[in-house]
Amino acid sequence: MGEARKLILQLIEDKSSLKQDVFELTKKKFSEIREVLEQTVTELESEFADKDNRIQFYYKKKGDFEAEVKVAGDILIFHMHTNVFQFDKSHSMWRSSYLKDNENNGFVGIINIYNFLADSFKFNREGDSGYLIARIFVNHEGHFLVQGKRQLGFLYNDFVGSVLTKDKILEIVESAILYTLDFDMLTPPYQHMQEVTVGAIQAQSENLNIRTGKRLGFKFSNDDDSPEF
């Protein structure tokens, strides 16, 4: 057997098997996230039932790699990427002995958390904007960190010392809901809205189809407080 063939087989054995391990564990953790989401939304709905029956809650499983929850006027979508990634070599994580001693620890699965307005789905406003509010990174040993907005960006960044347990998942889910509820919709600048096409206004008459998003037309410094990866 030639050296190139040996190298190919060795890389498949080492790297491809590792990526399968990361994928399987991330998928397992995503299943636990779905369980926590369902339980949390059920409890919120029950605890809020006597306060205001106009406020709606739900949980939806959307295939093996996506889950959706509605809390009041917001929708959170949790989406697991089916590929495995490696931290960029310039990332500060590579300065830790955890990755220096074993580069395999730097391969991670990713679970994204998006926030949308519930009305965007209700009225089928396909042009509306959603926002990535957090990303959960999980390696083959279950170590994790979260890149995200505000508390999501600094409460869960101990990759070396943290393992993604169900208790940690609950904390992340509650932090994501808290951020979403506190992430209010602001009026867009007047100059961005003073012209409208005939098609857009006709569509608005039919299904409120003018593009909407919580930060449409704005950029705020307090939404740029997450660490760059």
C-alpha cells in the first residue's frame, strides 16, 4: 500500500470518525434541548394561564434538526447544523492546554438560535427579518460554549470547564427567552419608509406584507456586545 493511500485511510479513521462522534453527541444534546423547550413552554403556559388568555405559547418539533417555540409575540427557532466545524486557528481557545494537548477537542457541532416576530409567520411575511441571537458549540466530550447577545455571550464561555448538562440547557433556554422578550421592536427611520411600491401596498392590504423586523433600518451598539469568533 502506498504512502498516500495509508494517509487517506488514517485521516478517515482519525478525522471522519471524530466528526461522526461530534455529530452524534450534538444530535443527542439537541434532542435534550427539544425536551427542555417543550417542558419550559408547557410550564410557562400553565403558570401564565390565569393572567391573560390573549398571550399564546407553543412548542413544535420540526424534524430531527429544528424546533420552534412561541412565547407571546416572539418565535424562537433552534436549528442544529448537520456539519461539524473546527475553531479557527486564530481563536483564543487554542491557547488553552485543553486544545493544545488534543486538537480533536477543537471540533464542534453548532446549534443556532434565531428570533423572529410571531406575526411574520402568522401573516406569511416572507421578507421579514429574523436574528441570530446565539450559537451553541459542542465538542465530542460534551464541552460547550455559547456565542451570543448580552447575557448569552458572557455567561456560558468556559469551554474548558463546562459540560452541556440538562441544567445548563435550561439556563441557556431561559436566557434566550429573556433576551428575546427584552429585545423590543423599534420604529424604522422615516426616510426608509416614505416610498412604497403599488405591489407592496396591495400586498399589505391583503396580508400586511411590508417587510418588518425588530431592528429594521437600525444598528445599535448594545446589540454588538457579543464576542467575535
